[in-house]
Amino acid sequence: MTGDERRSQILHVAIKLFSQYGFRGTTTKEIARAAGVSEAMVFRHFATKEELYHAILDHKACEGGGSNPCDEIAGLIASKDDYQVFYNLMLNALNHHEADPEFMRVLFHSALEGHELSEIFIERNIVPVYELMSAYIAERQKDGAIRADVNPRVVVRAFVGMMIHHALNNSLWDRKRRLLDISNEEAARAFADILLRGVGPAAE
Amino acid sequence: MTGDERRSQILHVAIKLFSQYGFRGTTTKEIARAAGVSEAMVFRHFATKEELYHAILDHKACEGGGSNPCDEIAGLIASKDDYQVFYNLMLNALNHHEADPEFMRVLFHSALEGHELSEIFIERNIVPVYELMSAYIAERQKDGAIRADVNPRVVVRAFVGMMIHHALNNSLWDRKRRLLDISNEEAARAFADILLRGVGPAAE
DNA sequence: GTCTATACTAGGATAGAC
DNA sequence: GTCTATCCTAGTATAGAC
């Protein structure tokens, strides 16, 4: 195996373990064993455990390319089709987390442990989405499509809350304990629907 | 210090540390040091680290007494005042997690680590609330107060999602990064409002 | 690129004195 | 009830051979 291949393989194994046990809970011994190499190999490719942990961010940044949720729905935002905007944001996020549950778990662990990894990611990737969505909602309030007496940030919080909580529950145990067993499409439809009716202009 | 006092003190210190670093990420050495005693003392009161971890559940069960969210709003449920039901459930939960953020964090860590602690708690305390709320929503659908085409469990998921995500964000960094700085009352009002309008009968 | 061997610290847990 | 000393394993990291 070439250097790059091995490096990538170790990184993938590490992501899996970090996503299960967090930074402090994962040992370099485990990573080495799971990758089928000696510990010396791990430290050959990554100077420290910390460096290996941070490499996750770079890897995810590369993997995602330039694509982020904002770009994907830019067209919909321009069209001001609220339902499509929220439905697609929700569905994309749920699908994304279903396809790659590890990264979300790594971030949760990192946030709970108080590790800087999550802060870096949130500052770079989450805050901008928050801002964009808040701005969109404020704009739609001016248009009269959304009630003016709701705080846009609270709406975003509600939206993200439904999304993250559902994605995390799916990843953690819905496969096992069928508290709620629905497709991502159905979830996205229901959540977008609740949110939009919830903040829409009051009925006459 | 008497045995019980010491035991309780060690437990409290342990909860704080487990809530920060999770089970695997917390060491008995740290616990002992933070409690100002030797490690031997820790193992005198708790046979193993695992036993100490599980003692958190018993302690919280005792502390909460018999009171759980269901009892607290039983009267409101009977009155079928939807807004009061959801508002109070939300506000109680947010206040509770604000007063005692450690426990929520311990549970999150435990769930992410795949430790049985969280499963025990969820089975005993969360599932019943889920069931109660789903049943209430189904009943209100029969009454025509809530649209019949929504899945009650999805509504509960949306509700709990807003609540847990907001509580966790508050605990993790809203004090620091003021993405959303509102009182629990305001949050509960907004979330209950969004949810109820969201699932209410369609406007004519 | 990969390994074995190793250094050294930290982790969980116990023995036995006071 | 509390400590020091200790056991043994596991954890991070490095040296040096192949």
C-alpha cells in the first residue's frame, strides 16, 4: 500500500472510532489494530493523535468539495418558494447525515468534550448557514409571507433542532428501537410543513 | 466527613467530569483529585468505575422524586388547553436542563458512546413521555383540534427536537457565542406557537 | 513502508497501615 | 474513613532494524 493510501485508510478507521468513542475515549492502539497496522505506522502518518483528529476536518472539507447547503438551494431561495426551500434543506441534510453519520457523531462528541474541533467547524460551516437562513426568513417577513412577530433566529433554531435531533436519533437507535420509523422524504415533508404553517401569516 | 457525605460528594464530582468527558474520557484519578481524596477512597465507595457511572441514574431518580413531566402537566392535559400543554412541557424541560445541564450531557455522551446508561434512562423515562404525548396528540386529532394527516410521533419528534437542540445549544455555547440569546419563556412561547399553528386545522 | 522493541506516563484497582 | 504504596495493563510516542 502506498503512503497516501495507508494514510487515508488510517484516517477512515480513526473517524469510525472517534465517532464512536470521542477523542479521549479512542486510543491510538485501537486505531492501529483496526487499521491492521502497528502503532508506529499511525504515528508515521500523523505526528500526534491530535493531528489525526484535526485531519478529519480537512478530509471532510475536501470530500464535500465546494458544495454546501447554501449553494445547493441558492436557486430555490431566489425563487422564494418557501416550502421547496425548507423541504430541500431538510431532506438534503437528513440524507447527508444518513449517508455519513460518523461526521455528525464526531462533532457531537467534540462539542460535548469541549474540544476545539467542533468550534472550528461550526464557525466555518454552521454559522454561515444560520445567517443565510435567518436572512431569508427576515426577507420573507418583509414580503408578508412569514409573520413579522417571530424572531428569525428562533425559527432557524426550531428548524435545525428538528433536523439534527431526528438525524441523531436515526443514527443512534431508531434502527433498533422503532420509536419513529419514517423515510427522510416523509420526515422532511412533515417538518417543513409544520414549520411553514407554524410561521405563516395568521388565518383570517 | 461521614461515609454518606463523602459518597455523595464523590458522586457529584464524578457527574461533573463524566458530563464533560464521557465515560471513557473520564479517569478515576481525575475524579479522586477533583474530590480531594485518594483514588482508594473512590473505590471504597464504588466498587468499579462502572458502578459509579450507574449510580448517577439512581441519584437522579431519587432527586427527581416521583415527579416527572407527565405528572406535572396531567392537569393541563385533562383540560385540553393545547397551548398550555406544549408551552409548559417546553418551559419545564428548558428550565430543568438549564438548572442541571450535567445530566443531559452525561446522557448524550452515553448515547454516543453506545453505553447502556442512556438506554436504561430512555426506556424508563423518555419512552413513556413519547407515548403520552403521542396519545394526547392522537386524541386531539379525534377532537378536530389537530389535523388528522400528521403522524403524532412525528409531531413529538419535532417538539422534542426543538427542545433538546435548544437546551443543548444553550449548555454548549450560547453563553459564549450569542447565536441566539433568548429567555426560556420566550423560547417556549415561540416553539409551542410554531408547533401548534403548524399542526392546527388548515385555515379556511 | 513496515515492524518489533521500548520508554515512560496514565489508567483501573487492591493491600495494608493508621 | 483515609492514606501511601503498589500491581498490572493500557496509553502516547519514539528508536532503530528490515
